[in-house]
Amino acid sequence: MTHALAPSRRQALAAALGFGLSVEFLGRKAFAASDRALADRKLVVVICRGGMDGLSVSPPVGDANYAALRGAIAIPGFDQPGGALRLDDTFGLHPSLAAVHRLALKGEARIAPAVATPDRARSHFEAQDVLENGATSAYGTDSGWLNRALQAMGPGKARAISVGPTSPLILRGPVEAASWSPGPGVGRDPRLPGILADIYASADPELARALASGLATERMAKIADDDARAALGETISAPGRDMSAQPASAGAARPRPAFRQGLGVARRMGATLAGFMIQPGGPQLAAISIDGFDTHANQGSSQGQLATRLAYLDAVLDGISAGMGPGWRDTIVIAATEFGRTARVNGTAGTDHGTASTALLLGGALRRGGVIGDWPTLADGKLFENRDTAPTLDMRGLFKGLLAEHYGVSRRALDTAVFPGSANVAPALGIIA
């Protein structure tokens, strides 16, 4: 179900704010490409922290070496209980990614199954810094590539928002970005914001502007949350989510009540973020972080620790797509991680820090196609350092392609300012419809 804002709500808020396509997936695009105004084009970057296991996100069940390398944590093949959700003859999606799979069948989701940043240290801190700073090495810059992209677009051309208590590195920099942390608003006493505004107006004009911006974001949150509930058909307004909206895959256990409620919260968070972005004057770019992908032990297969995290990721992505409504046609979402995990299962039924992983790309603005980049296979001699999925696509090239095709950022700006020192990394083109 989609939901469009009534004109009065739009007006009220406006006043308040003052590469290779090697395999074709099963889906078909629902509409043709169209000219889109910059203000309508949306990009959401979801950072999956902890080293998300690409070989479980998009299991290459058709690769002859996959099952043996993965052992007990291998995702079963297509049409088996708890099996991978088919994308093509080689790749599927983890059964927890049911909403992503539905989008893929419509031509609105694709995978980049062997993508990596330039970092090879396998350190969470260093790899996350490189993923977000866009440089060639850790701590190479103290600003984020998404903030520098805003600079490259020109003053005032685009706005950004982050979800969480603190702004992630990817959005830090000279261009001011809003932030929203789901939870209680500013103060319990409705008089408090006005009192603070009066005090700051004379004592600290800069703080007064920051307060005004925060209050505008809070008003936006209230409107966005109301519209998220409507977009989701009120399925999550009561404790526990109606799982009929997302049926469990074959062979999956019945979700526990707390787990169901958590999925509902995650889906609504995604829908509320989308609600921010479709408001008049709302941000065009957003960043959100999801933790918990460091699965050294007891990773699980179709069920278990990783399956739970992927279900939450799926719910957030589902909420974004539902909350965008008609704006989904101009939206791109990318979910990426700092590195992948080892191809072989370890001695504690988990996986260790690896190299290449899978990035998920979703959106109505996505060009229909198959895998993005080349698949190196898991054959003997093809693993990176005889342990990891080998990278065939530079993460910066993937981000460059999105910024170039979706926002028209020039190659020179991408090579020198947004991703400094990356002239040798070509944008991955042909991703945007």
C-alpha cells in the first residue's frame, strides 16, 4: 500500500522548514526511465556494520564449490526447505530477505556480489573508516564522501539526513546535515522549545539556528511517522507486527512475538525515514547504520544469528520502499558493508573477517539487470589469499556510478574531491534507468 501526503500537510511542512550486466534476473521494470528533477532523486546509503557475509546474503548456490566451503552454514539450494530465493541459475538471496526478493522479481533490486573497498587490513575500524571516508586508506580524511558529494552538487542543491544518535563519518563535513534518532522528542514540557529559543536568540545565535533546525526536524519526524503508519496500513501500530504482510519462507520457524515486534519497529523506522525524504524541501540523501553483522561463531544458515540480522535489514528496506510511495520510482538504496567474511566456515560454526562481500541495490530508479560486476567464482585458486571471496569491483566505483548517473556529479569531482586519489577507479555505469 502506498500513501501520498495531502496538500495541506505538504504546505504546513514547507512552512515549518522554511560494468557488466552478465545475467538478467527474473524481474521486469514496471516503468520506463524518465527525466527526473534533482530534488526528486533520492539516495539512501545503509551501512551494515560488522562485516556482513556476502556468501549468505546472496548465496551462490549454483557455484560448484559453495556448499563444500560453507559446510553447516551453507544456505540450501533453490526449492529446498529454507532454501535460497532464486535470482538466476547461480545466485539467490537469503530466505530472510523476502522483501528484497519481491523487489528483485519486479526488476527493482540487484546485487554486486564481489565488491570491496581498497582496504585489505580486515580491521573493523580501518575498513569502516575507508568505506565512509571514500579515501584510499584509513584516516585519510576527516570528512565523509557523501558530504563531499553534497559539496560537488553545489550550494543548496541537495540536503542530507542521518539516522541515529550521532552523525556517521560518511555525512560529516562542511555541509550541514540533519540527524534524526528514533525515540522521544525534545523535552516533555511543550513550553521548553520556545523558552530555549528566546534565550538562545540573544545569547547564542549559532545555537539558536541549531535549535531551530532541530525543531524543524522534530516536526518533520512527527509528520513522517504519521505518514509511515498510513503507508504501512497501520500493521505495526500495536505491539507485534502482522506477519501476513511478509510470509515466512518455506521451512522457517514461526517468528517469536519479540522478534515480530522488532521487525515491525525496523520496518516503521525505514518508512519514517522515507517519510522525511518525500516531504517538500526534504533531504535527497540519507545514511543509516545497522549493527550486528560480526558473526565469528554460531552464524547459522537459513535460521540463526545472521538470519535474524538480515530479517531486520529486510524490514528496514521494506519500510523504505513502502514509505516512499510514488517517490520510489526516483529512489536508489544501497546496502553495503566494510568487508565480507571468509569463504570457509571456521571451527566455531562462524566465519572470520574477509575481503569482498555483497552490496544490495534497490529502487525504482534502478536499471533492470543481473549481477553488477564479475563473479570470480569460489574455485580452487580463485579465492583471495586462499580464504576470501576475491574482489572484482571497487566500492568507490559503485558509489561513483550512482552519483554520476543519479545526480550528474562530474567525473573530475568524483576522482579528486568526492573520492580523492581515485582517478584509476572508473564509475560502474548502467545502474540507473
